[in-house]
Amino acid sequence: MTELMPLPSSLTLMLGLTEVLAVWMIATGIMVSHQDPRTAQVFGLLRWATVAAAGCGWLAAFTGAWPLAFVGLAVRLWLIVELLRAGRVAPA
């Protein structure tokens, strides 16, 4: 017999959306405040990677394809590394 996966609650959805929005806004701020073109490019990619990771997380929750959840972990780790690196690069 197949087990049914419980659907994520609306609170979980709202938390996920606010997380994506927060990362998007932080990444945008870093993009426009740094003179380093690499930093701007990386945070531009991170904005979209965060959206894609959220999509993978929701797909994992709805389908049970839990390896997709590791995409979100990888993006979060990449974000942490780049935030640390950006902190060492002088802003404009």
C-alpha cells in the first residue's frame, strides 16, 4: 500500500516564501553595493538559485523525491560561503 505524503501547511508555505524574498533582497543589496563584478554576478546567480532550490524543496515535499531537498542545502551552503567572502570585499 502506498503511503500518502502530508501536504505542507500554509504556514510552511509562507515561511518558505518569506525566506526566498529575504535572500532575494539581501542578494540584491549586495549586488548593487559592491564594486567587485564577481560579487555582483555571484549574488545574481544566488538569487535565482534560491528560487530554484525552493521549487525543488516543494517538489520534494509533494512527490517524496527527498534527494531534491539536498539542492536547498547546497544553495544555502553556497550562500553562506559567498556572504563570508563578500564581507571581506570592500563595498562601493
